Amino acid sequence: MRLWCCLLMGVCLLAQAKTRVEILADASYPPYSWQEGEEVRGIYADIVRQVTASMEEYEVVIKPVPWRRGLSMIEQGAAFAIFPPYYMPDSRPWIWPYSQPMLDEELVVMCGEGVAVNTPQARFPGDYQGLRFGINAGFAIGSPPFWQLVKERKIEVEEVKGNRENLLKIVRGRVDCTVNDRLSLLFELLNMIQNKQLAVADMSRLKQGPVISREQGFLGYSRKGAFPFREDFAGQFDKGLYQLKKQDGIRAIVEKYLGKSPR
């Protein structure tokens, strides 16, 4: 009996020794990261779960938040880490360090059928002057010329919650275009058709234009805040991510959501 109690106490002490780590996730960025009930689903969420599953001294909790609020929490040092920011050390100096890149993304321009200029050969942003763009709140397009034209009021920007609202606004003629990840836009479109929020015929009212950049999604850590385990966690995460990539685990996760690799 005494031996059993000692073993039980030992197990409890080991459980208590785990460091609880809360990681913020974009609540509205399918198929990469989105909230479903209280759970976070998506490609990045599964990558983080698989990598951290082997980090036995950490208890990792993934919490969905609106993207802008999550970035604000990271900036203030109120949260430890967030996924998936792009690598922007100059405009977001309060995110540091970044993990190794988790996945490649491709940013494209999507417009309504009436925007004749929107072809794969279009020059972004110069050819889009006079148009109104719907941009997801907190979503940063790494294109200084675009924001210069916004500043000069040659392009209008309207912030919205996410891709679903943006696509509906384009179809209904309330905005002209949006910029976002290609797979994310297509994934949202298919879901909207499946849920009867759009008709199949509405697909013809949308046109994909040029690829304006290729970005990568990271796990970004808050430079501020009292997180003495930051360096150890980041180092272990990168090692685990390397192993997952080496075993072709990233492709398996992507195919779970999209049916086949985008590359």
C-alpha cells in the first residue's frame, strides 16, 4: 500500500512538473487555422500539435483568437506565441524569435468578374488604382507600394473579419478585390458552396489574378513578457519541426485538408 502511494505521488509530481504553454491561433484562416466550437482546426494547428506532442515537459494549449487581438497580445507580452505570422521583423519587431518556416503560402489577387485588369499578367498594385479592396483585419500585405497608394487614396481598403465576408462582398459588388492566400480562398469558396452560401454559378463571378508574393507561415514568439522557457521551447520546436518535415509529415497534414499537396 505504501509503495502504491509513493508511486502515485511520483506520477502526480511528474504531471505537475509540466510547464503549461498557451499558443494563440488565428481563429479565421481556413484551411490553415480556424475555430470550430472550442477547438482549433487546420494545417498549422496540426503541425504544432504533432511537433509539441514529443515535447514531454510542456503542456501545450492552442487558443483561437481573432488575428488582430492575438497580434496585440503578442505585442504587449500578454501571450507567449502565435501562429501563423509571416516573417516581418521590421514592421513587427515585438515578434521574436520566429520558428523555422512551417509551410509555404502563395498570395494572390482575387477580384470580381467586372475587374477587367485582374489577369495573371496584371501589375500589382499599379494596375488596381481606383478599386476598393477588402482586407482581413490584421492581415498584413508585405507590399509598401500598395499601402502608399492607399495613403494617397488611390486605392480604398475596407477591413473585414475573414475570407468568407470578403468573398461575399466581392460577389455582391460591395468591394472589388481582395488579397489572400490562394488555397485559403479556394477552400473557403468550396465550403460556402457546400453550405449553400454561394451557388456554383457564383464561381464564375470571381477571377484570380497575379501571384503577388510567396510567403511562409511561422510560429512567432513574443519578445516581451516573462517566459523564461522561451529559448528552450523554441529550440525544441525547431528540432521537432525539422524531423516532421524530414518524415514528409507536413505533406500528409496538408493532404488531410485539401486532398492533395498544393505543390
